Amino acid sequence: MIGVIKAGQWIGEEVFLMDLPITYNAIAGENCKLLKIHVQDFKECVPEDVKKRILKKVTRKKIRWIRDRLEELHESRLAIAN
């Protein structure tokens, strides 16, 4: 498991922002409402300035997540070495 999506959050933004394939699945842990939007429909509905703002926010979030995982890995390796 990579993370937990909370009310109001979304996943899959990389698919339309960066033209990447979907590489993961989501499993609901409780009853919820899901909205599926096809990539082309979403691209047509979202203005360019909004896409850029989302991409900037997502990029920062992903970089922060990667940095945190690398720090955890480094700490684990140090603990094993000692």
C-alpha cells in the first residue's frame, strides 16, 4: 500500500498531466462514491492554467513523497549496518 486517499482527494492526475499510463489500482476500504472521467474528456474540460497549477502541486507532492521514502530507506540501512 502506498497511501490512503481521503474525502475530496483524487488519484490518477499523472495520466492526463504527463500522458503516463495508469500503473496502480485503488481499493475502497469503506463505502464511497467514485467518479471516473476519461482522460480526453478531462483534458477538454480543464483550462490550461488549471492544468499547470495542478501539475506544479502534484510535482512538489511527488518529490516530497520520494524524498521521504529515500530518507526512510537510508535510516533503515543505517540501522541494519549498526
